[in-house]
Amino acid sequence: MVAALERAVVAGDLDAATRVVEAAWFPLLRGNGDRVRELLSPVPFTQLRSHPLLAVLLGVTYYGERHRRAKALQYFAVASVAARPRNARISDAERALILAGESVGLRLFGQYSRAVGPARAALRVLDSMGGERSAVIGQLPRVYSQLGMSLYFGGCPVEALDAFSMGLAETGPHDESGFGNLAMLSGMHALDGDILVAREYVDLARGEPWTDQQRAMYTGTFYRIAEAVIALEQFDTTAAQNHLDAMIHDRGTIEHWVAIVRVEAMTALLSDAAATGLSRLESFAISRGSDGRSPSRRASLASVRALLHLALGNIDAASEILRRDAPASPQTNVDRARVSLVRDHTGAALRDLRAIAGTSQSSRTSAEASAIEAAVLLRVSSTGASRSAVDRLGALLRDTGQRSAIALLPRADLERVRSALSKRGHDALFEGVELRSVFVDTDTGSTLTPRELEVLKALERTGSTSQIASALFVSVNTVKSQVKSIYRKLGVNNREDAIAVAIARHLFIDTED
């Protein structure tokens, strides 16, 4: 294909060069970027404006050279103008590829929201072409895969799944070009908690015509993520880590790094290695430079970062991360409810869960919310409400194939919820599974007795044990003993730290249920 492109360019026949690119876009880019750039860079901008597909291809090759990426933007701009609907000279196939190239270019430059528009436009053009699209566009499934990723990174997961499904549908029985769609479908469903659906795609991805190289390289990233997540739902952290280790990619450049970090963190968490997981997460984010520190990236990692801190007993740190970094979303409400559960603020936990009732949620978010609700109700009641919550949780875990939501509960809650599930006929959920909580045993404000809470509140007002004793009608020695117990339970050594911890844990608020 490079030879055909060279012949057309040397002959000055850019129409023929465009036809070559339409049929062989991906083969031309695979390992041939330097030669393609050498052939097309001498073509004047005036000619590229009338042959915009060549401009897009040239722009993509320039993007591969970090120090010349500004040049890539110039070529993408040329193609973007030429691809506008009023330009009747270009074919639908050319327009679709130009729009796809523009979308990919914007995505690679981190302009995710701007990449969505051209991706949607390209999909509309492809849809209008009907059955002829596969005849004139080479490796069409890969085009759908790239468009789907632009939608995925642009925050349109439902549209992304549709694009990946179209790409897989366009894949022939012996066509390897559709693997990216298959990998993304498996990984996205796994991350969303639709484990049974993910398993169907994973089973397909394990066979022919897909290759071990595809399963290991960039296009297979989400396939490996799916395999790892499925293993984690069985608490098989060794298998999950093996799949993560099987990935071959450059951590400094791969755009899927956030998904990789999230799964690595969960693997560490379920391996009782939360500290290691947190250290690796922070190191990975730092290695990404400004991308790893950006508000959008901090938002995308807030949930798992807070969970790691919570597992280490750093309750205040988890709460602060959710306050500072987390986006307004159902998952953030669930994360806050989990922090409240650990603090024994059952009323606050239920309020956060009720706030997302009726909202659109992933299966994973729904399962975690249901597990927390069941845990709260089992703490305070054994009535029909708790039984209904347990039944809802059992049905959700059964229908999705999830198990890990239970492990994200404090240890005592995990045992209560598991026992309740077994009593309600859901004991088969955990056959062959070594279920355990990811949380350490911590002494929170819930361990303080009512009298200790009174002393703590008095301690906020005065440091005099004699004044406290007089106000509470007890002896000074009794106050000293209670203060010592309060310090031990709060993990502090002095009055100032005790007050700071009490404020952070809302122990001075009387309205908490």
C-alpha cells in the first residue's frame, strides 16, 4: 500500500492517493508513518485543502513526533474545514474518514469534549452510506473502534458502546480488525459491573481469529482489564495481577491509563495491600505529568483513591478527597455513604443513598449502594425494610455476577450482610469465594459511650477536669479515666487533637441519627 501511495503522489495524482488512503488507512499508519510523512509533507497546503484526507493522514503521522505535534494541528485544521457538509467534492467515505481523523486528533491532544462532535458526525455519515461503507473503507471496524473511543473519553459511554457494537457487527469471520471493538465492549461492561455480559465478550475474545499479540498490545488493553475485573469478582487477585502484567504498553503515553490504574488499585485493595496500591496510583499519576494532576483526572480517580485511604483507616483523608476532587455523580454519593457507614453515621449514609434514587447508575454503583443500604438497615432494624434491602442486593449480585460490593463494607457489616443473604436463600452467591472486607478494624467515634461523648463535648469547652466533674456531677478521677479512654479510642494524646478529630468526625453534632 505504501508503494501504491508513492506512485500516486509521484505522478501528482492526489485523487488516486486519496483512494489508496480510503482503502488502506490503518495499514499505511502501522509502521509506515515516517515514509508516509516523507511522501506527503512536500504536497502544498493549497492542494491538501482539496484532498483533506491526505491532510488528516499527514497530521496523524506528525502527532507521532512529540516535538512536532503543533504541525499536526495545522493539518487537522485544514481537513476540518474541507470536511464541512457544504463541500460536495469529497465522497462520503472520505468525509467519514476525515471526521474520524479529526476526532482522533482532538482526543489525542486531550480535547475530549471537542472530539465528540466530529465522532458523532462521522457515525452519521457512515450510517447514511449503508452497506456500501464496508466496500469502500478498508478495515471499517477499526474506524468504528476509534470513533467509539472518542465518545468514551468524551463522556458518552452509551454512544460509545453503540459504536463498538457496530464495529464488531462489521467484522467478518476471519477479520482481525474488529478486536478493538470486542476488547472495549468486554472492558466497559466489566468496569460497569455487568460481569455476566463481560464474560460473553471475553469468551469470544479468547478464541480465533484474534491473536495473542492483539490480546497483549494496546488494542487488547480493555480485554485484559475485563479479565482482571472478572477475576477480582471471584477474589482471585493472582489471576487479576497476571492479566495486568500481560499488558504491553507505554505507561507514559497510553490513553487508557486511568482504567488501568483503577483496576490495579482494586487488585491491591483485595490483596490486603492498600498502601502499595495507593503508592502505585500516586506514582502512576505523577508519571503522567500535568495530565495526571488535572482536575478531570483527579475527578476520575477520586473514588478509588478515597477507597484506598478508607481501607487504610484514613477516614478524614477519604472524606476530603471526595469533597475536593469527586464529581457530582451517583458514585460519589455512594462513596460518601460508605465513609458515613464507617463513621457510624447511619443517617447520613441513608441520606446520600436516597439522593440518587431514580437516577441513572451503572450496575456497579447500584450494587455498592444496595450493599451499603442493607448494611445500614441491618444495623438499626430487622424489619421488613432490611429484608427487602437484602433481597434486592442478592438479586442484583446474582443478575450481574458481582461479588466485590460486599467486600467494600466494614468487617462487622460484611458478616451481617452475608448472614442475612444466606438466610434469605442467596448463599449460593459465595460458593467457592473467600469473601473478606478490605477495611482494617478502626476505632471511630462510634466506640465512644454516651457518657464519654458528654465528657468530650465538655472537654471542648474547658480543659479543667474539675470543672467537667462539677458540671457532670462525677468525681475528678472518673473524668480523668474517661478522658484517657477517649484519647485511646480517638487515637490522640492531648485535648487539642481530640477536639480536632471530634470535629472532623462530626461528634459534636447532635442531629446525627
